Amino acid sequence: MSPAPLLRRPTAHSAALAFALAAAAAGLSAPAVAATSSLDCPATVRLTSPRAEAAGLPAGTEIVLDQRPLRLTGHNVFDGPPAQGAALMPQSDKPGKGGATAVWNFEGDYPQGKFLACDYAGGAVRVVQRVDDSVKRCTARSSTTKNPATLQTRFQCE
């Protein structure tokens, strides 16, 4: 196996590439108005051509990226594209037997849209789906299976 190439400087392109690869691995297209009102987060996504860059590395230093599947680590709902970082707090977030339920109620306008996000590697990679502007409520139900411990999350919006 050949070493990863030495790269020098981070770019917005590499972040966009990571998102596109994760979305493609999950069988989803880039953010667009969702045809359905639900999203089942894939348990894992795999980066097929990962790249990372860093400035000022000494000669002979390389960045090596793990190409094993990235596990689902959480979920979020955003006001506008997730790259803008406007995560919304749920109105309720209740732990339950074997899982948790979080509910977001939407009032007013969201001119940049409402986005569901399945987070992998702590949010470094996200599978994102824009929901229809008419959606007034989204619920995320999550649970963890055992052997191996695997997070499962399903969004349902109405």
C-alpha cells in the first residue's frame, strides 16, 4: 500500500469533497429539497478518495488517513446549510429505554432552509438532507445496538 501524498494547505475544496464522498457513499445527492419526509442515517460511510492538508509540515512528513468506514456518531438539525454552523437546539430531548427522542418545532421563516444531518467522526463528515420549507416539526429517534455498539438514527418530519 503506497503512502498518502504529502499535502500542504487546507482548502474549502477538500471539505466539499469529503461531504460529496460521504453523501455518495450513503446513496444521497447533494443538499436539495427532500422528496420524502424521513431520513434513516446510514450506520457507516466510507471515504473513497480522502485527502487532508496541513501547512508547514517538515520534509518527509505525511498525513495518513484511515479508510475504514466512519461510524454514525450523532445527528443535528440546522438553520441553513450545515457549513454555516447554525445548529438548532431541539425543543425536547428525552432519553428513553434503549434510546432517545429529540423534537424540533419550526416557527417563522427559514429563508436558507432546514437541514437534517447525520454526523460521522464527530461531525467531521455529514450526510445532509434539506427538508421541504412546509415542514413544521422533525423528530429524531436514536438507539444503540450491541455487539458491536452501533448508533441508529431515524428522522421523521411532518
